[in-house]
Amino acid sequence: MGFIANNIITGEIPLDKIGPAKGLPSLTPDEIMFLIQYISESNFKGRDVENIYRIVLKLQELFLHYQKLEDSKNSKK
């Protein structure tokens, strides 16, 4: 048993072709920046710093993803 692909994409997959989070609520770049700024101005206990660090890294990756997606949309216009 197998399947036949009609279209094979090699290299970098275009961001508009994939949507693992389709249907899920997402944050706008402004909301992400607000959260990062809010976190940077807050005080945390030592035991929370590692978790906060991980969350901020994820938010930054999400922000960069949205920027890349926006840039790809603008370049097509």
C-alpha cells in the first residue's frame, strides 16, 4: 500500500502552504511584543526564571514566524 503525490515541494516549504495551528486562536505581533515587554518589566522568583526564559524564547520564535509570514505576503504583492 502506498500513495502517489501530485506535487512534491523540495527545499523550504512556503508558510502559506502549511497550517498546523489552523483554527486555533493566535497572537498578533503587537500582542506578542506586549507580553514580552510585560514579562521584562516583572519580577520573578528564582525558581520561575527558567520557565519564563523558555516562554519568552517561544514568544520570540512565534514573533519571528509571523514576521516571516508577513514579509512573504508583502513580497507577493
